[in-house]
Amino acid sequence: MEIQSIKNRFGIIGNSPGLNFALQVAVQVAATDLTVLIAGESGTGKEAFSMIIHALSGRKHNPFIAVNCGAIPEGTIDSELFGHEKGSFTGAVDSRKGYFETVNGGTIFLDEIGEMPLGTQARLLRVLEAGEFIRVGSSKVQKTDVRVIAATNKDLLELTEKNKFREDLYYRLSTVPIRVPSLRDRKEDIPLLFRKFAVDFAERYKTAPVQLDEDAKNLLINYFWPGNVRELKNIAEQVSVLSEDKHVTAPALRRFIPETGSRLPMVMPTNGVSAGNGTPEFANEREILYKLFFDMKKDVTELKKMFLEIVQNPSMASSQHAAFLNDLKELKPAEMYQPPAIATAQSVVIHNSVNGHEDIHHHEEVEESLNIMDKEKELIVKALKKHKGKRKDAASDLGISERTLYRKLKEYDINE
């Protein structure tokens, strides 16, 4: 009942185990002065947890301020947080108090803490350890009594390994970690949240609330939700305003849901704050790039192999094109870097049998160019002649897209 009363008070919708556990931790730590690190993807509602902690703490009657570290320029963030003296930098026409001075006795919520510059991190560490800070341009040490709640949508531990975040600050901030689950990890809450948003927007715009049929609900549940609750709220508002029929079906709802969200892979760090329950295909952006470059190198290698085989046996050109796309995925890694041997200039012995006598002739082959670009240009010209200049048919015969063929025509300056 305590958790439910917290939900009612702060307008939190949902009953998923991950959400309930995060709320339970927030309630338990609120009465203390411990530093809290709230981790979760963008749009999951991390600021709401900071407000819950402050409202249930002994500081609830003192100031609370939320600061987005990623929205403050690096050159002014020290001044914003710790204040500055008159004349300490260009434009400092007066002395100014920072947030740690004005919110003394209260709570500061530092959102996107992973964006904080390293120099400012050192100053923040001093505040957390000794409750002391110095204004920019001053040498006087001042005291402050502020509780710090930080939030991030990044893996701070990974940033420490890259020397982009101080390790000592990370362990000082994460005294009590709270992990807010992503919306895809609380699928049972999605219909409840949509219904709440739909009712709110109906009251705001003086219309009847929209209702979803079962297929539409399943569509919402199975969508990936990269923007989490914030994205769900936006879609609920669009449907409430733009939908003519208040009984929304799946086809009608699909018009408001981006197709990319249900098809494209999402970067889900395995050890990061945004990791879900499933096993992601890629650990981070770097692995995606590695796979992309590897696949590109594989395709280029196979193109070289195809052209070399066509040079060796031109009569197989058409069948090679057809087989190439089908066989590309089935080649083993060991086969990718072993192009077939190609005959160059050499002496060839030809045996002819005439009247029972073997006639031996020596024939010297003329060395031909093995330049890939020359052969590619030659094949493109042949394909265009074969199909009488029809790009679409020529591209299909070559096993490339019409757009790629157009680019090659310009690259090789081929006149049709």
C-alpha cells in the first residue's frame, strides 16, 4: 500500500516488478542523506524518482533544483554550479552565486552526469567528500550542505575505462544505485500508460478519449519504444488529436508508429544502464562498425573473385552473376581470401593427332590486364550493349542495383 500511495501521489502508472523495486529502493533511501545514482534510458522518468526522494526526505521543505549537465556549455558549467566572482572572466560584470550555494540545505538533481567535463567532476567530488567548493575566480573556500542525486543514460563504468569519467567520482555517486526499467521491459504497463495519457489529452482538448482494440494494443506492446514513456506519451497525444475514429484499430494506429522502431537494431549495451532482459546482438557502436566493415570487405573480396573467374571463363558470366548473390552468404571465411589462380603469359602445349601422328605446337598466350576496374568497366559496357542500353536490365544482369550502375557510369565516364 505504501508503494501504491507513492504512485498515486506522483502520478506513476504501472505494476511491473522492475518499476516496483526501483520505487521501493527510492523510498528506503529517501530518509537518508546518501548520494543516489539513477540509471536508465532516456525518457524512462528518472527525474520523477529524484523528486520522490526529495519529497520523502528531511529536506522536503528546502529547495530542489534539477540541472541538465548536457545542456550547459563546458565553459560556463563551473560558474552555474559553483558561482563566480566579479571580473573572473569576460562578461562576469557581477559576482554570482552558484546552485550549490543557493540550494544550501536542499537537493540538487544532476541529470546526464556523464556529460559533465572532467574539470567540473573534480570540483563535484570535493563537494561530495568535504562539502566544500570555491567560486570561479576566488580563493575562498565555502561550505555547503546539499544532497546530490545524479542520473545518467550512459554506462559510467565504461566511460571510466575510456578516461571520460572519473572513477573515484563514479564510486562516490553510486552509493545507492537505482535502475529505472525501460518501457520494453515493462510491457504489461504499456496499455495502462496509453489509457492514462489518452484520458489526460481528452480532458485537455475537450474530446472523447480514444480506445484501442486488441490488435492495436498488441501493436503497442510489441513496438520497441526507443523513446520509452516520453515517446508513448507523444504518440498518445497524436492519436488523440488526429484520429477521427475514437475506436482505434491496428492499421489506424500503425500510421502514428515509426516503422524504423520495429525493424532496425537498437544499440543495447550488455553492461550498460540501458540493457534489457534479452541478449543484444551488438555490445556497442564499435562492434556494429566492425561488423559493417567486415561485411563490406567480404563483399569486395567476393566481387574480385567473381570478376577474376569471369576473366578466366567469359562464357560463364551470366551464370556467375546469378549464382553470386545466392552463394555469397554461404561462403566460409577461409574461402574469402583465396581468389582462383589466373593464367598469365605462359607457354601452352597443344596436342593434335593427325593420321596417328601427334602434332605438337607451342602457343604463347598474350598477357592480358587483370586490373579490376578495367574488367568492371568492360563488363558494364557489355551488359549495356546486351540489353540495348536498358539500365534496369543491365543492372539486374550484373547483379547490382540500378543506382549503383548509374554511379559506375559516371565514375568510368561511360557514354550510353
